[in-house]
Amino acid sequence: MNPLNIDGLVAATVTPMHADGSVNYDLIAPQIDYLVDQGIKGAYILGSTGEGMLLTDDERKKVAEKFVTLAGDRLPIFVQVGHNSWQAAADLAAHAESLGAAAVSATSPGYFKPDNAQSLVDGVKEVTDAAPNTPFYYYHIPALSGVSVDIIEAARLSKEQLPTFTGIKYSDGSTFYNLPLLQEAAPGCEFFAGSDEAYLMSVAQGFKGAVGSTYGYGKVIYDNVRKHVEAGEFEEARMWQARALSMITTFFSTCGRSGIKGMWSAIGLPMGASRNPIASTTPEQIDALRKGLEQIGFYDWAAQQVVSK
């Protein structure tokens, strides 16, 4: 099966919520419209940024239905179906395929973990068999899944054994990026860089596609990183990557983990609360975030990202 071959930024989306932590499905449409207007190349839903592991299976299906239906042909939707049960992940994958999702993606179970690359691929096969007509991208994020099998070997085995395996979302900061080795292990597949903080390094290695939490409201920043790297203007590229890091540091220092969602409030498109155990941002934290963004110049050098302050 052919990969999607996306050249550019894929936004890892947030799942909008009411103050009580229930899903606010009405805010999915404005998030999609914003991403389309910004020129984002795809949306990766229900991943770490989207709090997918904190949602019920029924909620995940309804969120996927909303995103795929509302996006239509304007934005390819990757549906993340990872679960502590391969069988439940397979059910979510079958549902995503029935909706017409552009791709299915999944982490591994993280409570009882695969022991080796073949064990991982055997589990993934249950997911890919359930969605036999949809490209599949494995979501490699050992810092959260706890699964740290040999990913190069897993890529090779997946290419050999799984007809719909088309690539990996690679979010392993501890080993940085192994693009040449991944391409050698699984020729013809597509590999997405998965660390916003290391975007400059990923572009320098040759990654064409990237999936990240901050690409929706930070697209202009990362576009400038890539533009300057490709032009050989490395001082300018480092400056823009430093701006990305300043943005990320600012929202984490003021809002903690929920700062990723808090940034949507800071640009004028609030996406609501987070779900326990992730603490929701308070109005005071959002005020501090806005002040911090003012101080670093975000509202100047990322003005086109801002709906309102």
C-alpha cells in the first residue's frame, strides 16, 4: 500500500472539552477550519495531544466521526487507535476505516508490553487486519508507551509482514532520529518526525513530514525553520527554532502539561478543559501565558497564527 507522502506539517489536534471534562464536539469544526486556513497538511487526532488514552472508546469513535466528516476532502485525518487491548484497537481501526479516514495509527499497549519487535508486529497485525484498506502508521513514543523495542527491526518486519504498513510517527527523543536506517529497513515507507523541539534537526536529516502538538498554532515558526535550512541559512533556522523553544517553554512554565491546549486560548480559539489526571488551565494561568508570549514576541513573529488576543 502506498503511503500518503505528506510534505509539510501535520497538526496533532486537541480534543475540546467542557469544564466538567466531557467532550465538546461543537469545537471540533472551528479547530479544523483554523488548521485548513493555516495551510496545515493533515490532522493527527486522538493521540497524546488529543488525550486519546483518557477517552472512552465510544467517545473516541464519535470524535473520529466528527473530524473525518467535518474535514471532508480539505484535510487528511490520521486516527490514532492505540489501546491497552489490541482487540479494542482493532475495533477502533475498523471504525476509522468505515468513516473513510486517510490513515490509522497506533501506539502499542503499555501496561503489558511487547517483549521484542516481532511481538510488537504480531499485535499491530490485529489492527491492520481490521482496516485492510487504510494506510497504517505505527506511533513510536516510548517515553509515554513504555515500549522500547528495536524500532529499526520493527520497521523491517512490518514492511515484510503487514500489507498496509506505510510508516512510522517517530517520537523518540532519546535516540534522536534514525531516518537513513528506517528508510533502509522499510524502503518506500513514510516516516514522520514527531518532536517539535527537534524540528530543525529532523529537517536537516531529511524528514519531509512532521507531526506535532504545536504545528497548528506555530506553523509560521516551523515553516521558517525549514525554509532557512533548505536555503543553507542556518543562523536564521536556529533563530526560528529558538523561537519555537521559547514558545514551548513559556506555555509549559505557565500552564504545565495543559499548556498545549492553553495555547489555543492564547491565540483566541479556546478549546476548553483537560481531562483528569491532566489539570485544566485556570484563567490566571492563561493570563500569565499571554503575558509570557508578549514578552518573547510571539504575537509579533507569529501574528498570522493569532485569531485574537
